Amino acid sequence: MISESFAEGNSWIHGIDPRLRVIGATAFAVVVAVSYNFTALLIALILSLIMALSARLDLRAVMKRLLAPVIFLLLLWAVLPWSYEGDALAALGPVTITRQGVNLCAQISLKTVCLMVAFMALVATMTVDTLGHTLNRLRLPDKMVHLLLITYRYLFVIEQEYQRLVRAMKIRNFHPRTNLHSYRTFAYLVGMLFVRASERARRVHGAMICRGFNGRFVSLREFPPNPRNHLFSLGVSLSLVLLVWLEWMK
């Protein structure tokens, strides 16, 4: 199941128009991604932490979601500092750590943590269906939005179907081993899962047509004009201007 624990809060960020949050997160990501100045990256990290605190995110949940990218970053720190060409910073026996390699690792680390925290604060604080309708209102292609919404809706159904097939295998006393019978059984499992998913998709499409589906999903959730929307837009704009100035004009 997809966890949406961050979307259940009631902070002031949760009440901001999702369109502004998606646009703000996208613009923030673009600016941070092309930045290399450490001052700008540190300011961006501080801003992302402020957004996370404003959204009242559970810090333990945030750290848990950062665990996977941190493991990847540790692999980079184990390889890049001594494999990247540049000026020698330190020598550990035959291995030479370069200044450019350390700088590159630090930049990648700051960008990764910064963007992950910012997207958790701005995008993960809305449900997937709200995100889909938001993307539709931002004029993204309808097929992309439909694919997101239907995948989210029926991903759980397919997962339940998978669990049902696995239980049926266990009832028949199947024990996975490294032999041809086990490989064939798992191949049958995957094939049957695709067959049942295709059949369900056909029935769902027919049900949607019978209910007058005209190519658009309608959201009953509205976000009326709110003074906080203007404050959020102003804050994001000033933050982006600050980062651009630190990176290119200072």
C-alpha cells in the first residue's frame, strides 16, 4: 500500500492551493538542480527544512524516507572522492582524495536532501488523487493524468490479487527452490497476474463507458482563494530570487 501519512495533516501548507505547491516545488527543484554554489545550496536546504517544519511533518517519518537516498549517497562518498580527477586534498596510502571529488559529493548530497525534503513538504502533503487533478488543471496531457489516477486506484487491487495467488500456491504446498519447477511456477504467477489485470482493465473500462465517462475525471474538492496563497507565492518567489542571486549574480 502507498502511505499518504503526510497528507493527513492540517498545517497551513495543507490549505494552500495544490497548483501553487506543485508549481513552487517544480521551480524550486529546477533552481536547486542547476546550482553549484555552496552558499545557495545551504540556503536552499534551510528553506526546505523550514517548509517541512511548517507542514508539521513527523521527523521520524522524514528520516525514514531519507534512508534510501542516504544509502546511495554513502556509496557516492565511498567512490567519487578518490576516483574523480582533480587537486589532491589528502592521501590515504595509495589512494588520493581530490578536492573536486569531495566538492561534487557534497553538492550532490545537499541537492538530494534538499529536494527530497522540499517535495515531502509541498507535494507529499497532498493525496495522489488531488495531485492528479492538480496536474490536470495545470494542463498536463489527459492521458498522463488518467494513467496516474487509474494506476493509483487499481494498484492496491492488483496487489491483493497477487497476494491471493501467492496464498493459493502456499495452500498447494509450494516451497520456492532454485530449480526449474520454481522458476516455471513464478513465471505462471506473473503471467496469470497480467492476464487478470488485463481482464479487470477491460471490465473497468466498460463500466466507465456505461457511466458516461467522457475522458475527464471530476474532482469534488475545491480550493477557494485564500490570503495564504498570496503569502506562499510571495515567499517562494523571494526564495527563488535569493537563490538565483547567490548562484549567478553575487
